Amino acid sequence: MSSRSTVEPVSQNASKSAEAPPPAMQLMQLITGMWVSRCVYLAAKLGLADQVVNGAKSPAELAIATGTHAPSLYRLLRALASVGVFAEDAGGRFGLTPVAELLRSDAPGSLRWSALSELSDTFRACWGEAMHSLQTGEIAANKALGCDVWAYFKQHPDESEIFNRSMSGMTASIEPAVLKAYDFGGLSTLVDVWRRARDRARGHPRGVSLPAGRRV
């Protein structure tokens, strides 16, 4: 990834303690993790990383580009900068960090689509029925959506496309590690999820892609 547009934060904790935080703090971080993930979703939804790909911009500039309220957008950006997603420079402008780079639509191994899919209202509704799964053993998504997820995607092609892009992005992000860890050279056939990795592996074994709804 290009780092030409990344900016350095105004201040960083240079001497971070190697000690784990107290148990209460660890648990609070888990409890409030949804706050962070929701902020990441909003950044992905607004395409903020795409907006600053050529250089840092002020909250006012970004608000105009995204049709949002500048002071509120500033608070979102500050929250994200506090966890390493975007960085604020001395002029109050926000630019990319290595983490924010992965929210770009065109970044190799982009995870923008994963954020839009996994953190969507649809998937949140499915998680909302998790207790139903624990109590009955039934699939939470079926109860939340009124049908299985593949039937839902057929009825909502826009969400299906985002989901497919998220799967491709996640595969691309782990692909180098998979190819480094495993020798595909002796295989003649490889099924489904590692198809992108298969195409780059030595020997180019024949790939089999299962239709939606039959993936494991």
C-alpha cells in the first residue's frame, strides 16, 4: 500500500506499558467494543478513507463532501484517531494511517466491504437473536430475517454484492500468509474459498466454486 497520504498523529504514547490493564479495564474494553466498531462502520459507510486518499482534509471539508454535520464528524474522526484509524495533524486535518488505508475502496485487500457487511443493521439484527440460538439451537439469522441468509441475499442484491466483496477482501488480506504457510504445488483440485490463493499457487490446480448457499 502506498503511504504517500498518511499523516503522523500530533501526539502518540511513546512509552506504552507492556503490562496488561487491570481486569476491570479489560472487561470495559470488551463491553464498549461496539462503540469502536460502530465508528468504523460509519467511516466505511461515508467513504472517509476514499476522501483523504490524496491528502489530509479538515472536518469541514469532509462534512461538505459527505453531507454530514462538521462538529459531529470531527468527534467521530477524533474517536477513530484514538484507536489508530485516521490521524490528526497539527493543522486539525485528518489523513490515512496504515489501518485506515484498508478502508479505501480500491486498496488491495480492502476491508471496507467487510465493515459494511459485518457491521450492518442486517447483521446486527441477526446477532440480536443470539439468545434464541442458545435457547433453541436454531439459527439466529433465520429468525431475524424470516428466511435463511441466502434467500435473504437473493431478495436484497445490493447487500449480497457488499457481502461478496467482503468475502473477497478478507480472502485477499490473508492470502499472502496462506500461500507462505502451505505448498499448493501438489494439488490438482482445490475447492471454493481458497480459489484466489489457488490461482497464484504453483501448478495452478483446477478450482471448484460452489454455488451460494452451499459454501462451508
